[in-house]
Amino acid sequence: MQKILVRTDDFQLAYRIMHMLRSRNIDVEQVSPKQPLPSKDSIWIGTVNEIASKSSEGRAIAADLSSIEMAIEAAIFALKGSARTHRFTLGVDTGPRPGLAWFTDGVLIDTKQTESVKECIDTIDLLVENHEFQHLLIRMGKGSPSHRNRLVNAMLERGHVVELVDERKTSRGLNRNQHGVSAIRIATLSGERISEVVEMEPTDGELREIQRKSRIKSQGRITISSELAKKVALGELTLAEAIDQLI
């Protein structure tokens, strides 16, 4: 019979997971992350960084000390081998280049780094269209307000369930460019349910950052106006389109 593998170098995490699974009479074994899995369908639990680096190996489930119970439930569900996905969860690390991670019943399927908010929305639409599930949950980091709010509003307009996760909980020990890894952690943490479309009002700091990027992209020739920067922030124009208006 298949067992759950605890495959992590985090000894405190491993001890707690092993103890909790054994208390529920679940067959469990601890193995090294360097050790090959017994089969391509092996169910294993590791840290966010460990499963991000080995997401193609077996059926990986992310855990940290604040989300052990959730990881254990996901592992037990995977062990039972349900024929149909109950919950399809997407984690989104919001920002100008959003990171995505998606899970079926707690098992990490894949991650992706998108290059724009629009690409992120299009990717989510494609994932939702091509997966069969009973429930969909989209969890987003709070990130930069304008990028986050565009994503939130787009998902609410499609009728999806959206939660906002405290971004500070997702970045401990992570490289700031590891958007996919942060998206994994976001997907595993519960957040605040958002039910209504949020008002789009870019901050002065966001507008200045867009203006700074316009100088870089135009090689110092142009700084777009705050009015154009606001249109970029709201997704009405791309940065390239805003620059083209002044050339």
C-alpha cells in the first residue's frame, strides 16, 4: 500500500508532520530530498523551496510550520486517490510580473512566471477552462495595489472565489525574484475573502515607478506624464503604448 513520504531537511517540520500522521494511523516514512522517489506517483511533503525545486517529481505537497494541518489533509486526500478534483487552488504572487502556482487537492501541479497582469489573467482563464473541478479558489498576495486590484477585479468579474493573503507571510527566506515560489506559499495560506470589486486608484509611488520605467525603456529620451502613467497602472495602456504616444 502507498505511504506518505516526508521528504525534507527541515527536521522540526519533519518531526511534527511524522507525529501528526502517525497519531492518525497513516503509514508515513521520512526520506532525504536527495533520495529518489519509489515511484512517479509518490506522495511527498516538503518545504515550499524544496517542492519548488522538485515539483516534477511525484505528487508534491508544500508545508511550513504555520500550514501543517492543511498539508496533512491534502496528503491524506491524495492518498485516497479521488477520481475527480475536489478543489482547484491557484496562488498568485501579484506585481507587474505575477507568479502563478496551481494545486489540485493540495498537490502542486506546476508554477509559471508571467510577464504582465494581462498574461497572468489569460493564463488563469486557460487553466480554469482546461481543468475539471468542483470548487475553485484563487489566493493572491496583497502585493502592489494597482496590479493586485486589476487581478482581483478580473477574477471577481468571472465569478471566481478570491482570497487576499498577507504578503509578509510569504516572503520569509525567499529571493525577491522567486515569484513562483512565493505563489506556492500564497496558495497554501488562508486569506481574507474579497466579495466586491475594489476601487482602482494608483498611489503616487506607483505612478512615479511607472514614470521611472518609461525613462529606462525609452533609454532616457522620455518620461511619460502622470496621466499616462495612471492609464498604464489601470491597464488601459501598456508602457510601450504610452511611450509611443510621445514619440
